[in-house]
Amino acid sequence: QVQLVESGGGWVQPGGSLKLSCTASGTFNATVERAWHRLAPGNRRELVAMIDANGTTHYRVSVKGRFTISKDNTDRTIFLEMDNLKTEDMGTYLCRFQISPKLGYWGRGTQVTVSS
């Protein structure tokens, strides 16, 4: 069993920055990919940013150039640096570790509020 815990959410004014972290505990050998999602209306989990096993990153168009996904050298923690935050970035951010094509684990989320 793998557990993921996010942290780093909070309130920030438009134009501000936050850095989210997601740390995994439990036993796993490797991941196919790791990602950050945001809860959208209807509880859809929108993909925000993803880093694959080779370290290649992919971003939602609306966050390109403002958000950066990275991982630490233990491969158990990923980060999402969010700069120049906008009100439309607000929401609950969840991380996902995909252990295999059919098995993924999710964190419970951390809230990001962007308002003046």
C-alpha cells in the first residue's frame, strides 16, 4: 500500500507563488509517472502537470510557463512550484503516483486559494 500526503497549499494574492509537495510512503519499486491534478466542478480531476519515468514533464496549457513540476532524488517526493498565480488556479490539488499502467495512488489534496 502506498500513501501520498500533500502539503504547501494556502492563500495567496493574484500574482503570488506557492510550492506544493507530495510525499509517498509505503513500498513500491518505481513509477510510470507522477502527476498533480486539480479538482474541477463535478469532481473531475484535471491534469495540471506530469513527470514521467524519464523525467520528461508535461503541463496543462493554462499553466505552462508558470508552474514547474519536479521530484527529489529519492523519487518519493514531487513538487509543484506555482508562480504568477491566477484566481482560476484556485482549487484542491491532488497528487498521483502511477505505479503501473493499471495501478495508481492518490493523495487527499491540499487547498490553494487565490484572491485579493
